[in-house]
Amino acid sequence: MRSIRVAVHAEDPITSIGLISSMEKAPHIVLVSPEVDTPADVVVAFLDTVNAATMDLLRTFGTPGDGFVLIVGSDWQADYSKAAELGVRAVLWRSDFSRSRLVSAILLVKGGGAHFPSALQGGLLDHVKRVQKEILAPRGLTSSGLSAREVDVLRLAADGYGITEISQKLAYSERTIKNVFYGLMKQFDLKNRTHVVSYAIRAGVI
């Protein structure tokens, strides 16, 4: 496994020293300064409260290669979308903190995974549901950013149906179905219908 460059931020020097000490002998982890030109793969930040001001603080760190691991006192007041957009991939409550959990979270984030306490998982799912119901659905969109019609067309194409069959099943004209594929090819810079379907499957859209 390649080395993981980790930068540490804490609101007081003693906490910072403790975090650094907990990772110094961890395999594959190389501690770097937040000010280095080469960005860290993972930034570990210790914060009492996570709120809008915290999101502004994270922006000052730049964008880590793989994401943030936050160690939080007990209070989460931040917007889930903003946190995800900034690259927050793991959260540990301070009361549950241990060296092994921190190292595991770093390795998980480096590998493309994520870790959130159960209370935050519930809040995140409620947020996704609310966004789908109140923002996306009224506009005819899905969580993938595609319209419901585009997703229906792609699913049928993935099942092996041709333009005429898809047109009949969805009660759209063949021209409309072709325009759906053309629009997706143009939007995602894809070559043909097969390429569109393959891309949608790999992206988890269908």
C-alpha cells in the first residue's frame, strides 16, 4: 500500500500534539504540514462543533486528495450537502475516539470509503429524502441529476430494448427517445447509445 499523506488541524496545540502522536507509528501514514505545497491525501480536523463556520474553515484547508476525517465534540449543525461537497468522508465523535478508530477511518477514506456515526447516517438519509421530495421531484429529476424519463430510457436500453420498443413501452415518439440519447451523448461527451448505457451502469445511475 502506498503512503498516505495526512495533515492535522486542531483548535489547540495540545490536542494537535495528541493527534500527531496517535498516528506517528501507524503504518502507511506520513504526517505532513497543512501548509505544504503538495496537498495531503487526508486532513484530520478536531472540532468542538460542526456548523456553517466550520464549513468556511474547511475551505481554507483546500481540497485534500481523498477527503476530511472530522473528530467532533458532540454537536453537528452543518448542512450535509455542504459537508459532502467539501469532502467530509468520515466523522468520529470525541467520546468514541481511539487511535485504532482514527487510523481505520483514514485508511477507509483513502480507499474511497466513508464512515459516519449512526445518528449522522439517519440525518443524512433524511436530508437525501427531503432533497429528492422537495427539490428534485418537482423538477422531474432524480438524485443522479437525470430526469425520470432519461433513467427509464436507459434502463430499458440496458435490458436490450431498441429505440422502437422503448418508444412503445414508454409511449414516447421514437424521435423523443433518440433525442434523449443524443442529449446524454452531448452532455457527457459519449460516442453512441452503447457508450451511454455503459457509462450509466458504471456511474450507478441504473
